[in-house]
Amino acid sequence: MEEYRGVGKSLRDLVEGQERNMAQLERIGAMMEQRWGSEEESGKEENGDEEEGSEDGPRESQEEGTPLSASC
């Protein structure tokens, strides 16, 4: 019976530790969202439309529908 109490205590300690870790991760996530949100706002104001299409790879020409880098 003593073994079960030890196992129960270990499990409770693990759950409490996991709950603390989850709370800390939520705080970190909120801080990151706040920071990235403010950086994103200031980045849009500074760069304007320069970053459009930069994440999608090569931009396509509006007229021909071909990648701009392929027009040699």
C-alpha cells in the first residue's frame, strides 16, 4: 500500500509541474504575440508594400503569368 501512495504523490507532483509549465508557456505566448504584434505594426508602416509576395516565392508577372526570375 505504501508503494501506491508514493506513486500517487509522484503523479500529483508531475501534474502540478505540468500545470505550472503550461501557465508559464501561456504567459510567454502572450508576451510574444504582444511583441510580434507591435513589431508587425511598425514594420508595415516602415516598409509599406515592399514585402508583398516575399513569403510565397518568386512573384509572377501580372501580364504574362510567368515568374519574374524566369524572364531571361
